[in-house]
Amino acid sequence: MNSIAMETLLTFIVHLQAGFREQKGQGLERQSLLLAEGLLRKGLLRGETDETPLQVVIIGPTQVGKSTLVNLLLDGDYAGVSALAGYTRHAQGFCLPSLAEAMARTTAKLLPHMERAAPERLTPDRFDRYSLTEAGAAGALGIEQPLILWDTPDFDSVSSRDYRFTVPLFCALADLLVLVVSKEKYADRTVWELLRLLSPAGIQLLVVLNKIDEESRPHLVAALQLKFEQEGMACPVIQPIPYVTEADWGSMGASEAVVQLRSGFLGELTRSPSNSPPLLKPLLDLHWPLWTAPVRREQESACHWEDAVEKMLAAAGEYFERSYLRNPDYRETLDRAVVQLLGLLEVPGLAVPMARARHLLTWPARRLGRWLRTVPRDDTEESSSEVLVLGEAIDQLLLRLQRIAGERAGEGAPEDRLWWHHLWRHLHDREAVLRAAGAELIAGHRAAFLPEIEAAARSLYRHLEDHPALLNSLRVARVTADAAAVILALKTGGIGLNDLLLTPAMLSFTAMLTEGAVGQYMHGVERELKRAQAASVKTHLLQPLAQLLADAPREMPRAGLFSITSEELARAESALEELSP
């Protein structure tokens, strides 16, 4: 059997168990996962070493005589016997012919989540413990091969909810399972639920029908055989043991029934395929849809989130194009290119002082500021129409995504709400961080787009060089002087772009550019700028923002979730296909 595939599946199943444990699952999912984990560990260990002992595991509901059977097989008083239901709450292993170091070592590898303890330390506050005790010579069994005989807890009492999870783990160890039932318990629902769980693994089974009187024996055996047939299971060997009173117990060990029991036990051990790998694939195939259903739901939620992010980002891009690029008042970006063009003209005589330009151009704002007893701020970046529109687009994007997550958390399918609740809380807690990241990305886009504006200015200048008359008229003294003073003030932070648009110099300059053939060329430059600007917003703002939002499910709290990626699930399913049937 492919050990790499088994290792992959073991890792995946341990991960699944952690998820179901977080969800407080105690049902079939957890029991079947524990059984599968144990079978995988057993298969891997037997591929590594040949020193594993035979494992015989005795299972059964309360008060059917599991511990009594251990003592009968070993012909001694080894397992504690009590009239109290649920007396055995920890698995206790009895080692034949001695407790060898190999036994302890391999058992520890097969039960890595449990702790070996002395029998007196098997206390009710710790159900993740087991004991190993040397049972001495083989005695009545006469077995030479190292063997561990396990007495396990019941799985049907009310109190067993705290410790029944250990039963599938020990069943997975078994080369031979011995199911002990009585006439009162053989048809119990919990007995057949466990048998249905174990059946696909193909573990060798012996049924001991305990406390049976001679008169009812054939009827009970027939009824048990019929039940196996109805369940679609191969009927195992059924070994009846008569009911005896306490007074007759001393002679029970030498009775014909017990002699037959030991003989049948040894026969089943001989037939047990102890060196063959466990039947993993049928078990895993049967439970795989149940195990992976919540994992797939989480992944579907992640896909829904990615779709929502994609749609909202597309809506943000459309909002930018509609409110800015397709706005009839769109001029800002082109005017930035014109400002760059002013610098390229390099006209001599730029002597108008910047202070005078500042004083004249900001006079209305200063008057208003005195009236309001505030001093307005000339903010050339934050007051940009483009920045404002992009900021509004990001605000709308984050609010819509938060609303989607909140609606799914409150109104979605119950099994999906936790995932969406974690996401909604994460978005709410990181709202300020996401907005700040959006502002940084907007600034990054503006910086990255500046070369496009400069390229547009150079293109205009080259075109003007092909029209020398217009180029010379642009260098008229008044236009040149005013424009030069303005651009100097603009570059040194003295005025903002909005102030520049109102200057006579800028109005004259722009009017001359929009006339005639040059005006047609200007329209082409504007179209190219818009196209490049849309591409820059997508590349430098929307795509990085999409990554930040797509990463949110990986960064959100994971309590109660499986958190298994689609790649991990795909690797596990590929490993499952590699297992031998």
C-alpha cells in the first residue's frame, strides 16, 4: 500500500478531526474519523516494523461481562469486575506472555493522542489514558506470539459520552474484535451502530453471546444470525456462554463452555489476517462525503466571497469611469498634462514673482477664510476630483461587502453562518485599516500615472512643433508671463490646480490649444489619457485591493472552522484514489 498516500490521508483526517472537535461533534463523523486514523496508523506502522504484537479488543455495551470474559480467557483475576454499569471507563491492555518494550513502544505510536498510565492512575478526570499490564504466562490460551488483550469501556451508557470516543481507536488496533452481548443487549441500537461503523474495515469479528440459558440458546443464536443477514453483514462465529450463579463461578473456568470459548478464540486468531493491510478504502469511500461536506461548504463560502469581491470591484471601476472619466466636466487630468506642457515651452522672461501670483489668485479664498475665522487649506491632492471619486468608490465597495457578509451571517444556511460571521467581524474590525490601505493605493496610482501625463505633454509639444505659428502665438508675453508665474507657484506648493484653472493665463492658453487642428489632436490625447487612466486604476488600485479583500478569509478568526484549502482537499482525494481497494 502506498505509504505516501497513507501519510497524506492521515494528515488530512487529523485535520478533519480537529474541525469536528471544534464543532463539538460526537456523532458518526468523529467516530468514523477516529477509526480511520487508527487504521491508517496501524497500516503505516506495520509497513515500518514487524515487531507489532497481535491485538485482541473486547468490546460491548454495559453489563454484558466484558471484564469477566477477559478473566476467563486469561484464567485469572486481571480485569476489574463490578455490578455497577460503566465500571470500566478506560481501556486496559493485558500483555502476553510479558510486557515487552516493543509492545509499549508500538502501542504508543498507535495511540499518540493518549497517555499510558498505571492502572491506579486511570481516574475519571482523564479519559485519554490507558494501561498496559503484564498478564504472565500464556496459561490456558497457550499463545506463543506476543499479544495484547484489551478490555474496553462501554459505549451505550449515559456517562459514556465522556469516554466512548476511545472505543473506535482501540477497534482500529484489533486483529480480532470480540463483541460481547447478552440476551438483553444483543439487539440494542448502539451495538448495531458500532457494527455498521466497523463493517467496511473488514476487521475479524467473534461474537460472544453471554449469560445464555440452555433453553433460549438456539433461538438467540438464530435471531442474532438473522440480524446480521438483515444488516447485510457476513455473520461471524457466535460463541454462547451460559449464565452461572456466583456460587458456581469458581468452576466456570474449567467448564466445557469456556474450553470451547478459548478454542474458538484461538481459531479466530489463527484465521485473523494480522499481517494484511486494513481495508481502508471501503471505509474512507463510505464516509468521505460526510467528512468533507462541511469543508466543501466553507470552500463554497470562500468562492461566493471571491465572486462578491470581483463584482463589487467591477462596480467600483464602473463608478470611477461614470463619475470621472465619462463626466462631461472631465478636465483635471488633461489640465495636468497642459501644466506639464507649460514647463516644456521654456519661454524666457519668467519674472513675475510667485508671491504676487499667490496673492492675486487666492484673494477670494483668503477673504472667505477671514469671514469664517479659518484659513482654508490649498490641498492639491486630497481636493483632486479623481481622488474624491476613487475614495467614494472604495467607501461604497467596503460598505457593500460588509453588508453582504452581514446578511449571510444572519440569514444564510445555519451551517454556513459561522464562516460569514467571522468574515463580517474581521471586515468590521479592520475597516479603518482597509480604508487607509485604499488611500495609499490611490496615491500609488497617482504616482504611477504621472509618467503618462508627462508623455501626453511631450506628445502635445511635439505636435505644436509641427505648427510653429501656434507655438509662437503661445509664447506671447502676457500668456507666457502669467502662466510661468502660475506654474512656479504650482510646483512650489503656492497654489493648487483648481486655482490654476481660474487664471487668465490658463484660460487663454487652453482656449488656443482647443482651436483648429490642434484641438482635434487634443481630443485624441484626452481619449488616450482616459484609457491609460482606467488601466492604471485597475492595475494599481483595484487589483491590489482585490488581493487584500481576497485574503480576508485567511486572516479572519478561525475558531470552529475547518480551514482546509481546496488544494489540501484535492491532495487528499488524489491520495484516496491511490489506495488499493
